[in-house]
Amino acid sequence: MDNLISLMHGFGVAATGFHLTLMVVGVLLGILVGVLPGLGAPNGVSLLLPLTFSMDPVSAIILLTSMYWGALFGGSTTSILFNIPGEPSSVATTFDGYPMAKQGRATEALSLAFLSAGFGALAGVVLITILSTWVAKFALRFSSPEYFAVYFLAFASFVGLGGTSPFKTIVSMMLGFAFATVGMDTISGSLRLTFGFNELLSGISFLVAVIGLFGIGELILTMEEGLRFDGIHAKVSPRDVLATIQRMPRYWMTLLRSSLIGCWMGITPGGPTAASFMSYGLAKRFARNKEGFGKGRPEGVIAPETADHAAGTSAILPMLALGVPGSATAAVMMGGLMIWGLNPGPMLFIEKPDFVWGLVASMYLGNVVAVVLVLATVPFFAAILRIPFAIIGPVIVVVCFIGAYTVSSSMFDLWLALGFGVVGYVFKKLDYPVAPLVLAMVLGDKAEDAFRQSMIMSRGSLAIFWSNPLVACMTALAVALLLWPLIGMAQDRLRASRAVAPVG
Amino acid sequence: MKRITALALAFAASVASAPIAQAAWQPSKPVEFVVTSGPGGGTDTFARVVQSIIAKHKLVEQPIVVTNKGGGSGAEGFVYGKGAAGDPHKVIFGTNNEYLLPLVAKLAFKPDDLTPVAAMAMDEFLIWVNGNAEFKDAKTYLAAAKSKPEGFKMGGSQSKDTDETLTKLIEGATGTKFIYIPFKGGGEAAVQLAGAHIDSNVNNPNENIGQWKAGLVKPLCVFSPQRLPAGPKVAGDMSWGDIPTCKEQGVGIDQFQMPRTVWLAPKAPDDAVSFYADVLAKVKDTPEWKEYIERTSQTNRFLSGAELKTFIASDEEKNRKVFEKEGWVVK
């Protein structure tokens, strides 16, 4: 109840004309940087940071977070339209979003993505409002073994999804782990797999890999298939947006499950990327009819988007309460917090209630503003696909390379992106899945750090993953998810033998 | 015709002003602040505070852009700085990692590649334990640790970096043996201690203040020759000045500090070095800088010129001893 009163007070702080203008400006700027892959939210926010030095902290954080929401939405746009995820967390959106766009259902896919993202974000804020005090305490119970269990859970819910041969999945995932180890190792403080290249000191940027694997790889494939997007034939009308809004309630189960996964991953804190992958994996697993996933199923867009935004939003809370940023963008904002003279930590809620609750209230308003604004851009973005491929194709190539270059202003990254483009093409041709590689690349080094820290803590005993109820539950769940496909196979075989039995 | 006159005038003006420009070097294009840590890290805050003060007091005519190059524990930024040899528009911000990192990892830059400009603040180190721990002072904590070798977990930021170095120094001085667990950064080590997953850390004041205010962690002693300046109360009836020095507590380490340093690319002209040293000296006299130093509980100490070179040489020597003893030095 106290929280609700504080929230009302927060609305008083956030809902001024000036702040609403900041939100609109922030969201529009955010969509812009989100749509250009590589520029992305972290770079956009750090470019804007110097402008906020003269503002008061509440206005400053409202501008920056609004830009963040805008960038998250913008990142989904390019995932769906061009198969280029702007942020690691929107990779899973490409799996079904891009096929939908290719079939001429771009309007539907974009609207679904934005609506479910908005729903997820609101679920995240509601959680923050109700559970703010409890969440901070809960997050303190997480140490390296718990982190590892969370990542393990994300991997487990994604492998064994079927589709291709399990061996190909493993090959792809192991390659991802290898890419993730490049650069400085936290645990030993030594360089690994840099082969004397200075450019590899900071590791292989995830964005460069994704721009190559998805963006460029897909372009090569499209060229081979005959230079056309089916989107050309699609009609684009604002009415499609309304029709999609009407259809949304039909997917309540997916929305609910994905919000729960997102909130859980946001506060634990596994992060939005793990959340979106896990949500996609579970949506497919729980679907009555698994056919069609990866070929343009609405649930395949709704699940990752909802979870991504629910996690992204609820992760703001641990950041404020613990001072540990959950994402690159959050780290930039936290740096801002310190420059404005605020110390993130448990006392922030007591010392600066105006700031904290003003921010929470602005998250409600900012996300509503963002959803309205991005929905208005849907017809415009969807219309891009009607431009002939001969024109849009080269433009995408240019955007891809600009994006890869912007990540760290390095020419080396362009070659890397091209290399990954070829890898992406070869993977598609040989029917190797790309997703496990991407998942391993994003979470690989975090999982490795957490595992090795746990091993140092326990002096090498695996029992640490069963040492308390929290970590034991998560490990058990992960193992169960991992073995699920085997159980399923055994059941099928049993059923098959029974079906055969009467005949014999 | 008009344009030609204007051009001629501009040319004449630039020729006329050239001798003055040479006497006092001024940046002629936007200046890049290269931060050798990720966004939100201590070095990042340091550079951005300097940037905001310069902008506010208009100490540099040209605009300043901050870029983060924190890959490989900061090596990325130093290598980038080395690549910009002769360009005095790249200012590199770091800590003592500029001259310590190349000792423990095989990197494409050497400590004396970059030109030192100034050290602006010294970050302090303390021994912290969980807020509910039974230990009242460093003496009892270290005695408990001594009686149980490898029974206590010390968390810190990164591996073979300042936190682990200090842990090794403590072990050498007190005959203890900790399990050192490297985390990605000081923030993580702070939260792990607040959650009682580790027994202690040696965080900088700024990394733990939030948790201390909430009573989740508590300081036992500080590695400085004198106590920190007494300020307002931070937690309960304690202020920074009430924390005993580790020397008082019988730990044979006089001092362990981390300088916040500023560098230029190799072959930077002397004029440029003194230009930036002057600007930074002005920065340190602003109220905003004092506020930053107080808020982060660092020690205000400004070094430049010969003084700075002596400091770097002695700091490197001190750390090298530990590295050699632990076998961390790469050939």
C-alpha cells in the first residue's frame, strides 16, 4: 500500500508537460538509434549523456530511459524486417518475425512485437511497484552457483528443441562457446585465442557476429534464391494494425507465460537475452502443434518480445537497489547516476524517493508513449519492404557494414562481419541451426565465469549446485528440461510399439 | 572578389597568430577522451566528471567526446592510444593499469609508450566484511583467517589486478591464506559481500558506500598512512574518519592506493602535455571536483611532471615485487 502512495507521488513528479515532452523526444531518438544496427541503445544513451549534466536527475533519467525503451522497440523492427537484430535480446524475434515479413505479413509481425513488448514492459513495472522491497532482498541471495543455474536453465530450455539433428545443435553451440572465450579472461587474467591480433583484445563483438550471421548471411541467401521479397505484394494499411490489436487476447497464455519468465529472469538477474531465448524455447515446447515455429508463427514473435521487455524493465530494480547493471545500457545509465551525484544502492529508495518513484512512474508513461509511437510507425516501416530488392538489398549491406563499424570504429570488424556472413550462409545451406551459436556467444562467458567462480568457492566440488534450496530447484528444473526430449522420445517409442502390438 | 579578400584576411590572421599558437599549444580539433574501462566503471566516472567540469567552466575551446575502450581490462584503450602516436587530441584515462597490465599479460604496448600527463586522485582500499559478521575489527578478522588457512573467501575485481595484489600483500604481511575469487568488477564483489556469499573484499570506498549506508557491509580498516578525513556520518555513528588504518590494526602495509591517471599518445609535444596538465590543474581547483573527491572518498592528490614520473616508477616497482613473487610476470 505504501508503494502505491509512493507511486502516486511519483506520477506527480513524472507527469509534467516538460517530462512528457522529454519522453516523446527520448522515444523518437531511441527508435532512430535502435533501427540502425550497431548504433544501438548503449551508444545512443552515452552520446546523449553529456546533455543531461545540466538537468536535474529525474528529468535526466526520464530522457535516458525513454530513449532506451525507444531503442528496444527499434531493435525489434530491424529483426523482423531485415533479419538483423539491433540488440542481443531481439535475436529470438528474428526466428519467426523475419519469415512473417517475407510472407508479406510484416505489419502483423511488427504490431504483434510492439504490443507484446508493451505488455511485457507493463508486467515488469507492475512487479517493480508491488515487490520493490522484496526483490532487492531476493537478488542478494544470488551468488555464482545461482547465476550458473540460471544460465544453465536458459541453455536447457533451448537445446533439444528438435528440428535438426542434435549433433548439429551441439556443433553450433560449441562454436559459440569458442567465440565467447576470445579476449581477456576474468578468472585467470590472461588473454585467450587472440592470436596476437590487437583487435581481438576485447573479444568478438556479439553485434558484429549477429550482423554477419543474420544480416549478411540472409542477403547472400536471398540473392541466390532469386532476388525477391514476398513483401512486395503485401498491402500495407493501418487497418491491419487494428486487426492485430483485436487478435491479441487470443494469445493470453503465451503472453502470461512469457511475462512470468521475463520478470523472473529480470530480477534473478539472468537478463533480457536469456529471457527471450528461454521464452521462445518454452513457447515452442508447450505448443500443441510444434509445426510452423521458425516459419512465421505469431507465438514465435510474441514470446521472445514479451519476455525481453519484461526482463529489461524489471532489471532496472536490481540496478538501483544493488548498483549492479544488468545490461550495457543500464551500465551507461548507472554511470550517469553517479555523475548526477546519486549513489545506487539500497539506500537510494529511502534517500531519494522522488527520484526512484518518479522513475518508476515514468516507466509506466514512457512505455505507453513508446507503444503508441511505434505502432504509428508500423505502416511506414512495413512499406520499406515494398521497395524492390535491387534497391533495398544494397542499402541493407551498407547499413550492416556501418553498424559493424560503429561498434568499436574498427576496420577489422568489417572483415569479421563478412566472415560471419559466409558462416551464416554455409550454416543455412548445410542445415545447421544458428540460434545455439548465438545463445552460446551471448551467455557463454558469463556462464563460464559463474561456473569457475563456483568451483573456486567449493574447492572443485559439483555439490555446490545442490547446496541450498534455491540453487537446487533451478538445477533440478534445468536438468529436467534437458532430459525432456529424451523422455518424449521414449514415450513416442513406447506408444509406437503399443500401436504395433495388436497387429502382431 | 569579396571571398578572396576574406580568404586572404583569414590566411594573414592565421600566419600572424601562428607564433602565439606555437608558444601555447591549443587543440585544433575535437578532443577524444579514451576511457580504459567500460561504461559505469571507476575510470569512466573519473573521465566523465573531468569532461563535465571542463564543459561547465569552458576550460577547453574544442568539444570533447568520451569513448569507452575497456576491452582486455583496459588494454584496448592503451593500444588505441599507442596507435595514435603524435596526435595530441587523444587523451587516455586510466589507473595504474597503464604500467601494471603489460607486466602480467602479453600486450602490444609497453608502459613507457604513452606520455604521462597527470595523476589526479588516489583511490583508497579498505578491508570490508559483511554487516552481520561477528568481527569488530581487522585484528580479530585476520586472526580468525590465520587460524583457518583457505577457510575465508576474499572477493575482488578481476584477476592479477589491484584487488588480488592487495590480497597477496595482506597474506604476506599477516601470514593468512585466503581463497581469492575474481569477479567482473567491484560492484559485483560488493553485492556478493552484502549477500554474505564471500567473507570479505578490499573494495574502494565508492564501490561499497551504498551497501555500507544500508548496514549490509562494514569497513574494518583502510590502507592509508593516516585516517581518512572525517566527514558527515555515513552509517550509524560512523564516518569515513572513524575507520582505523590497517597499520593501526597491526597489518604491516603502510599504504596501498590506486592513482587515477591521464596520458597522451606517444610522441606528444611537450607543449601539449603542459597544456593538458594546466587544464587538469584548473579542474582540480573547481568546487565540482572537490565534490566528486568527497563523494567517492578518494584522496585529492595532483601529480604532474617529474613528480609524476618518480611516483610511477616507485609504484611499478612496489607492484612488480608482488607479481614476481606470485609468478604472474609474463616474459
